[in-house]
Amino acid sequence: MDAKFGKTDAGRVLLEADLQMRHDFYKAMDPDTDLGKRFWAALPKRNG
């Protein structure tokens, strides 16, 4: 993100939304949870 745009309200909102999305994806992909285990098990396997 452009440094100047990052200092605006719109830039701040986009950065906060991106951070929240990353947290949500991490929770969904965490292999220590049932949902995460199902996610990783559903991925195609290569070489075993």
C-alpha cells in the first residue's frame, strides 16, 4: 500500500480488514481444530 494512502481513513480501514481476514483464515486453517484438520485432509496429496 502506498505510504500516503496508508495514512488515510480508507487506508486504515483496508489494513484493518486485511488483518482481520488473515486472522479468520488462520483460525479456519489451524490444524489443531476440527475444521483445520478437515481442511488439511481435503487438500490434494503429492508423493504420499
